[in-house]
Amino acid sequence: MQMATRRSDRIATLGVMALLMILSTAGEAKAYIDPGTGSLVIQVLIGTFLAISWRFRRAWCSLMGRFFSRFSSPKDKDEGQ
């Protein structure tokens, strides 16, 4: 058991060292992101954030509605029928 642990530790160490060597030897990138692609990335990020926050709010309201449904007003109960 102890030998297997040493072997997996060595493999993990070699993997980390190889990754560090690959990342440290990166050359100069001669590329850019054009404005159209940049705005698309920003739109995707904003849309994802809004969708997650909307879904979280709906789930929260649903959960609170289950716990506190007895405190809802009679007006809300009439609208459901």
C-alpha cells in the first residue's frame, strides 16, 4: 500500500512539473479578438448571469411559497381559481 502511494505521488509530481514547463515556455501569441467576437463573449456572460439569477429567484420564491403559503392573502387565493 505504501509503495502504491509513493508511486502515485511521483506521478502527480511529474505531471505538475510537466504542466509548469509547458506553461512557462509559451511563446508570444500573434492573435487578437476582434470586436464582434468580444461583444459576443460579453453577451453570453451577461445572459448566463441573468439566467442563473432569474432561476435562483424563481426557486427561492417557490421554496418560500411552500413554507409560508398559509400566510398568503385571500386575494391571491381568489386569483388562482
